[in-house]
Amino acid sequence: MSELTLLILQFAFLALLWIFVFVVVYAMRSDLFGRRVKKLPDAQAAGAAGPASAAPVAAVSTNTPPRQQAPVPQSKVPTFTPLEGSSAGTHPRATTGNASRLVITAGTKSGTEIPLGTMPLTIGRSTDSSVVIRDDYTSTHHARLMVWNEEWMLQDLDSTNGTFLDGKRVTSPVNVPLNTPIKIGATSFELRR
């Protein structure tokens, strides 16, 4: 083998080694810090996702008057339907008027109750989440509970292991019925009166 061929093979091997190192570093970074959270598509979400949304739920004051929402044009109002085969027909939808708390029913924080307001709740492993779940099967920013037209909606934030409402995987934002189990990793919770 000539020296030129040997030199080219050495550089190719070195380049392949560096590519492998960058792939490993990228995988570790995404595992530690998670994916970027997608922004909500409309102006209402931009107004609701202020600095208070990143604060823990316990720090949110319940003495503040409810915000007046600007009317949304009918062409921009999405329609949300309950998941097929779920217990949505047996339980009323959770609204800001009838759902006052989030109760963790299974998992490491079983029995914990978190008061609900009108601000969105993020759920995940990250310390800046409203509901922090330390679980190997929970993503950094796993899911979001938010209010849309006075009703509580559940949105999966492209989590690895999925978010389940009444045993059905959530692929797009869905209405949350009262007393219906929501499962994220090994933790289950419900919205209750």
C-alpha cells in the first residue's frame, strides 16, 4: 500500500471517529435537556404563556380576578373532539368552573393535590415544569394542560413514551373529562371538583 493511500485511510478513520463523538454528544444533550417545546399557534397562547406559566403551581395566586379573553374569530376556532372509546360520554368535560384541583392517583407523588387556576400547567421532569414528575418514562417537557374556551385541554409535547387519556394515546389536543385518568410514565392523575 502506498503512503498516500495509508494517509487517506487515516484521515477517513479520524473523520469517522469525530462524527461518532458528535453524535454521542448530541444524543446526551437531547437526553439531558430534552426537545424544544412547540409554541401554541395563536395569540391567546402567547398571552397565556407569560413568565407566570413557568412558576410552580403553588406560587400562583388564586386571588387575582379572571382575565377577559378577546373574542376569537370563528374561522380560527379549532374543534376538539373526545377520544373514541373513552369515558368522555360518562363524565362531563372539565372546565374552569367545575374543575378545581389536579389529584395524583398513582405514582411516587400519589395523593398530592394541586389547585387549578386558569394558567397552563406543564408536566415533565424539568424543574421549570408546573408539575415535576421524576420518572424514567417521563420526558423533560412531556405534556401541557391548558384552558381553551373555559375548558381544560390536554396536549402531548412530542414526548417519547406518550400521554394517555383514559387509556388512549393523545396525539392532538383533546378535552379532558372530569375524574378521567391521565397517565404520564408511571404517574396517573385526574382533574376533580
